[in-house]
Amino acid sequence: MKILSLLFFSSVVCAAAVTDCHTHGENVYCIDQDGDEVQVILTATPTGALPAQYTGCHSYGEERYCVDPDGNDVQILEVGESTHAADDDDDHGSESSASEEEENGQELDCHFHAGVEHCVGVESEESGSSAATCGIQTRDYDVPLRIGTLFVVLVTSGIGVFIPLILAKLPSASLNTWISIVIKQLGTGVILATAFIHLYTHANLMFTNDCLGELEYEATTSAIVMAGVFLSFLTEYIGHRIIFARSSSRSSPQPTETVSEVSKAASPEQPRVQEHATLVQLGHHHGSPLDPTNPNTKLPVIVMEAGVIFHSILIGLTLVVAGDSLYRTLLVVIIFHQFFEGLALGARIALLPGRLFPNKVFMAGVFAGITPIGMAIGLGALHSFNGNERSTLLALGTLNALSAGILVWVGVVDMWARDWVIEGGDLMNAPIRRVLVGGISLIAGMALMGLLGKWA
């Protein structure tokens, strides 16, 4: 039966053979009749010595096969050619197939996370990283387009951050209140989603990148995020202690003694209650050192802006170095991202005491300009930036994780908890209509920014 099969295939196409068979690593290569090197895809590990040649070569459609000494078909490939039949059997074929699919954009969903291309749709990378995939990637860059969109991002960021400052000047107190609730809670949701979905995800992708290698400490991302939370807490705690100490030293002692005497006469436990209220009010908006008439509100907003700035400059840098194939899609996502993040920051800047000029405008202007600055840096390093270089991955991962920690503290403590569950918060004892509007706005901010996390 094997003899008849050999005769049949030879008569259908040709009686050619591939000869001078040899191995490169675990792969088998031979020389065809044209003198070109071809790869032999074995369906099973050969027993005994490697055959010197494979005969009875024939074709099935566009695929070529030869016959081994046992009468089994083996597929013959040009060097660099991919095959679906051999993907599960040969590492060399798997690398070629995956590489070709990436280059042709087929079957893979590729997008950029913080400037590093991330493709899904491949079950695994059996061969791991290689110098080719971890080196500088050759991509098409439309420089005039990037220069033009730099100004688009500048304008969009400016509109987002300055809108709350302008709306705060509306003459209608009732309308101003409703707008303030919507923008503040929408901004809270945006900051929370930015921290957990964007920054934490980006940092984790950096630290789990194959080009970085395996980290000895698997919880690196979470540890740096926790450090960011702690640094934010420490900054605000020390700042509030300094502010409280200065405020106490400037106060007059006589009224304090009078109030104390009256309190002691009324109730022996009243002084403890008053002391507790004073400390709690450090974190509230109403009748406290953090009231809009008191400059202490600037500290948590500065901490918030620091986290946003770290994030924004990285966004600008890594947006520019993304390839043209995905640049337009990523640009649209970044524009919405910066607009919503600008609303979140602008809503908190608008609550600061004092006039619009110069402090509020300066803080808003820094946010509006920081992403374009990052884009300008990216343009300067367009052809030398390697998002898969070890030092770059460590730097991007650390900055993203720290920014995530800062925004987790700001979003959960300074924004979410302070408005909803800490005594004196805007929505803690608010009418049910305001609570519903605030809650819907909070969820909308989370959902919108969370959705953008699919692309950026």
C-alpha cells in the first residue's frame, strides 16, 4: 500500500526530492531541486538517524509535501513561510506565523497601552521574547499629523479644565448647585476609573512585559500603588498639621478661655465634643478650615493635580510614539480622556478660595499644557523611543503605579468619602434628589472612563 501511494503521488506532480537534510536546533532543513533551503515540518519525532533526503515530493493545492522513509507525508516550507498545520507541532513555525499575523494585522487585536503595543488573540508565546520583538519597532509616523493634533489635545484639555471655573461664576445659585454636584461627582468617578482601570492596568502591563523579564517580587505593581497612597496620605497629614499649628498660634486666647469656661459649666463632656468637631472639620467644606473661604483646600487639590500631571505627561509621550495604524483611534480616546479628567480637576480647582486670577488659572493652565508637552517630548524621541526596553518599562511602570496610588487616595478619600460619608459632606444629608443626581453622575464618570480603558 505504501509503495502504491508513493507511485501515485510521484506521477501526479513530480518525482523530485529534497536532499542534504540537516538540523538547526530542533528544526530540520533540506535543499530543494532549485538549490534553496527549505524547512521540513515533521508530524512525529523521527526514530533513528535523520534521513538524508525526502523523496516523492508532490503538491496539494499551494502546499508542498514529500514522503519520509516510512511513507508518511511531511510538509515542505520555504524558510520564513508560515503554516497553520504545523503551528502546534513546531516552535519555529509558531514564531513565523505569529509574526506574520502581527505584521499583516490579521486575527490579532492590537492596541497601545502607555506606548507599548499589546496584541490579544494569541493563546501564548511559546518561545518567549526575542531581541527582534524587544528592540525598537519600525513603524510609520505621520509627523505633521502629530504636530497638528498636539494643538487639538491642548484645546480639548483646556476646555475640560476651564469649564467648571466658568460655570462656578453663574449668577443663579440654584443652577450653580446642581451643576456643581454633577461635575464634582462625574469627576470623582473619572478619577477613580483613571486610577484603577487606566494607571493600574498600564503599570501592571509594564511589569509583566516579557521584555522586562520575570520580577522576583510578583506584587511589584500593588506595592508601588500602596506607596503612592501612603505618600499622598503623609503629604496631606503633615500639611494639615502645619496648617492647624499655624492657625492655633494666631488665634486669640481670651475668646477660647471664655468658650471653654461656658462649655465646662454646661457639661463636663462638652469640650471633648468640640475638640472632636474641630479636628473632623479639617476635612470638610462647611464652616471649617477647608471651607471655600479658607486656603487649606489647596493642599488636597495640589496632591490630586500632581497625580494627574504624572499621568498626563506619560499619555502625551506614549500617544505620539504609537504607530500610524492605531494613532487616530488612540487620539480620539485620549481627547475624551483629557476632557473628562480636566472636568474632574477643574471642579476641584473651582472650589478653591480667592479670585480666578492668577492661582486658579495657573493650576488649570498647567493641566491643559502638560499633555502637549509630553507629546512634544515624544516627537523629539520618535525614532529612538523603545517602549519594550527594560529601563523604559521600569520607569513607565513605576510612574504609572505611583500616579495610580495618588489618585486612589484623592479619589476615595478627598473626593468620594469627603462628599458622601464624612460629617459635613455635600451629599451626606442632602435631599434625595441631589443624592440621586450625584450618584448617577458618579457612576457615569466611572463607566465612561472605564469604557475608554478598552482602547487606552
